[in-house]
Amino acid sequence: MLIQFFKRFFHRDNSELQKAVLSNPVLLDVRSSEEFASGSVKSAINIPVQNLNSNISRIPKGRVIVAFCRSGSRSAMAVQILRKNGFQDVVNGGSWQNVQAVITEMKKSI
């Protein structure tokens, strides 16, 4: 019953993320290096949000970017930073587990 409560009231709309995943996006993990080392989405690049401005050149232009972290807070900050630096197609994927779950689910449906 508790799980149903959380699904109903804390459900995350992943439609934008699902669309982004179809476009072969840049997967950007903005957690710390230590957090990244403990697990992340396959093929993600790690640039901690506090280092993003000074590492903006590492991010390929012209592709959709999916930013993610532990909960979605740091990735929301990363989205703002990226947009201020000229990146247009940027999606806040929320937690890395959410991004991984969407990718896994979409692979099953192909």
C-alpha cells in the first residue's frame, strides 16, 4: 500500500527523458567522482556540477544532453548552467537510477 501511495503522489513524468534517450544523448552524471565510482549509467561522463563551468568544452555540442545525479537537485542546477552556456536540448533525468531504469525499460520494448 505504501508503494502505491508513492507511485501515485511522487510519480516522475519520464516522457521527456524517454524522448531524449531515443536520440542517443550525452549522459552527464554531475555527482562527485566518488559517487560516480560507486555506480552510474553505462557510457555516462562524469563532471561534478561544481566543475561544470570550467569543463563545458568536454560536452559535445549538437546532441541532446541528459543530466542526472542522486536525486535531481544537482542535475537541475546543471541544466541551468548548460543552457546559460548555449546548450539547447538539455533534460534533467533526475537520479541516475531513474535514467538507468528508463534506458533499461526502453531497451526491453525494442
